[in-house]
Amino acid sequence: MTSDLMKRRALLRGAIGVASFASLPAWAQEGSTEFQAPVSSSVRNNVSSFRMPQWQDYFENTRGGAILADTKSRALHFWSEDQSIYLLYPSSVPLSEELTRLGRTEVVRKAVNPPWRPTASMLERNPDWPKMVEGGAPDNPLGVRGLYLSWPAYLIHGTHDTRKIGRRSSNGCIGLYNEHVIELYDIAQVGTQVLLI
């Protein structure tokens, strides 16, 4: 075997070793959106390293469908009533603990191209914001669909600013990419149960 061939094989073995090491999951610091080990044997992680919880850990049933918005992992999970559909989406979450509402609610209304009206507290913090942005406008923060929750001013909605997804960036709502909120809008219904954790 020639010296050049041996060197190439050694280089190839080294490259394979580095690639194998690089493909291992990255263990993250607390509070990060990076991979974390499953919290129990009933929770799996998918290829994107999002946790894949079981609906039974959070809901008594899936009547009307079930949405779990996980503010720690910044992901939204949906299970259909008959459990034949499971969807997982990256999401934006509230900027701070003060803006974060946790607990059980439900979808009470759905809207295509919802208009955006900032709350009084949002206008107080940002006095230069407009009083309203028309639905369908390219700069509408609610994007192309909105699922209104039973809590006033709280929605699951799309966004015109895709940089917000995966970050603490909202004033209380859960934001999705527009293509994801369209898909969710089409299968979730008024009455779908929602849990924010």
C-alpha cells in the first residue's frame, strides 16, 4: 500500500470521526432551545430535538382537538380529536414572565387576516405604534390567521416577521410561521382545548 493511499484513508477516517461526533445531540444549558434529554420515558425528542410529549400527560382527552403551547421549548403541539394527526411547530413566546399567561383555555374564535390592535399597555410601552394595522397588510403582526383564546387579547397567530419564531418576542401571544398557522387554522376548531405551560 502506498504512503499516499494510507494518508488518504487516515484522512477519510478522521473526517468520518469528526462528522460522527458533530452529529451527536448538543446538550444545552438550562432555558435554551437546544436539545435536551427526554424528561421521562413517555417523552421523546424528534429529529429537530423538540420534545414530543404524549397528550395524556397534559389532557384528560382530545375532544375537539388539543393544543399544547410549551413556552420553555418554544414549540406548539397539536393532536386531533381522533389522534390521527400530531403536528409540531416552532413558535415565538412572550418576552417576559410578566407577559406570559399559563394555564388552560380554548379557541373561542378564528379569523382570516385578523386586524391588529395593540393593547393599552402595549401602546403605553410603545407610543409610536399605530392604533391598528388592517388585516391582510404586509406589516400586520398577526400574520394571515388568528386563533383567539378565551383570555382577552391572547391569540395563536401567524407573523409577518419570521425572525420572531423560536424566540421570546411576543407581548403575550404564541406566534407561528404563516404557513404553519394556516395549517393549524384549517384543522383546529372553535372549542379546541389549549394549554400553555
